[in-house]
Amino acid sequence: MSGNRVVSIVLTVVSLLVVSAVAQDEKNELTGTIGRTFISDQGIQGATFFDPIIHSGKGTSFEIGYARRLWVNPLFAISAEVPAMFNLDEDLNAGTFQHAVVPTDYKAFFVAPSARLNLFPSTAFSPWISFGGGVAHFSQGRQLDFGGTNPGKSTTSGVAQGGFGLDVRLLRGLGVRGEVRDFWSGEPDFPLAPTGKTRQHNFYVAGGFVLRF
């Protein structure tokens, strides 16, 4: 093996160790992202009126989170994270003027302590996956769509979280993130619009910033 080859290998190994040491120093992480929540339309059981489907808007949502790296090397990093996602204006539409069955809107938040696996955490581009679970809460508006008082109640349920994304390092300690998360929760309480389901997917698609320290 030539001397130049040996020097090249040594420099590569040293560079990986140095970058890994820098990554080790950045054990804490604060994130903030903003995006939209996507919820599939759902049919109403036994409905005999026009438009017997609950249509959900694409509510503007945001997420804040904290994470701490538990294990890191040049190939992967494992972190404990707590993403908290807030959808503060999820508009709804279903039924007709004579058949008001869903509230005009609701608010929702999800908190899901999770484990996250990042690949190549010491490089400029680091894809990741995340899995965990926690709690979901829905708070409904007082009025029904098309008029009337909403008989539905606020509800709290368990939530399972699964997601993936990409972190891009801009500067030491600062990066950007694109992410997709599914918060699989219980359904809001719609007593006038039974869907026959007990769970719903809340797909959060967003981008934002990552601060490591």
C-alpha cells in the first residue's frame, strides 16, 4: 500500500472521529416547524341527507420539540424526542342546512415521546425515522356547521406517532428540517355524525429549523 494511500485513510478516519466528537457535543436539540395537517374524509353511517361525508380542512399547524441524543457515531444516532404538534383551526364540513351534524371546527394537540434514529448524523444531510406514543386532545367549537349548538364534547385519547424526515446542517448548531409525521389518534366526538370508526390518521407535513447545543 502506497504512503499516499495510508495518509489518505488516516486523514479520513481522523476526520470522522473529529466530526463525531463535534456531534457528541451537540447532545440537545430544539425544533420548530410549521405546516399542514391532512385528515381523510369519512363517511357518516346511516345518513340519508346530501353530502353524508365529513370533510376536514388542511389546518395550518405547528410543532415544537425537544430531543437528546443518547448514542451517536458516524453511521447513526439514537435520540429520545418529545414532539408536540398543535392544529389550532381544523375546519369541518358535512351535511346540509336542515341537517347540521358536525362542529364548524376544532382544535387538537398531540404530545408523543418517541425514539428517533438518524443516519449519518455527522454529515450535512441526515435522514431519520421516529416512532413513539403519547396523548391527543380535541377541543370542539360550540356551533354546528350550518347552525345550531354542538352537542359534542372535548375528548382525550392515546396517540401513536410514526414519522420520517431529513435534517440539513447549515452551520454548526443550526439546521433545517423537513418532516412527515402521522399522529394516529382517537376520533373527535361527533354524536350526530357517527363514522363507525374509533381512530383517525392526522398526517403532519412541515418544515422548519433545528437548533443543537
